[in-house]
Amino acid sequence: MAKIMIASFSVLMILMCLVPGGISGEVDCNKVPVGNITECGPFITGLSEKPSPKCCEGAQSWLSVPAIDICICYKAFPSLVPFQLNLTRVASLQCQCGLSPGFADIVFCLPRKVL
């Protein structure tokens, strides 16, 4: 029983380290550039084969904050992005816009649509 409690405590401590500000930390979504991806609408929705330079700038801005903040704020305020996110096309922005590998962390935590 003691081993289970120690393991549970260890997992809790690890999770606290992963969440910015600890478990009680709050994200100020007014400072998180979720809506900056709006310029990518034509590319993400399939109307354009390549992202525009403004799209790449918007995607790059997502890297200015922790990935979890983008995901929390997108989930809280999905209307900031006025179109359905095609996660395959969002993920391809990393290569198409020359973004750092950290962009994959954002794509990984975005909500998946269940069909």
C-alpha cells in the first residue's frame, strides 16, 4: 500500500512540473495568440495548396507560448479560429513554414474530432 501511495505522489509531482504555474496555475487566454492561425484558413481547409507567408507568421506566433496554453485556450474559445482544424494540414505547417519541432507538441494536444 505504501508503494502505491509513493508512486501516486511521484506521478502527481511530475504532473505539477509539467503544468505551467503548477496545478492551480491559470492561463490568460488574452495573451495567447490562438486566433493568429486565422490567416491559415485557406490552407487548413484545403482551399489553398500552400500556406501564405501571413499564415506561417501566425503559426510561428503559436511557438511564443507553451503548447499547453494554445490548447487550453483553443478548447476554451474555439470561436477564435473560425474554421474546423484539419489536424493533418495543421501538422504540415511545421515543414511548410519551417517551424521548430515544438510545433508538433501543439498539434498533439489540440482536440481531435470524433466521428
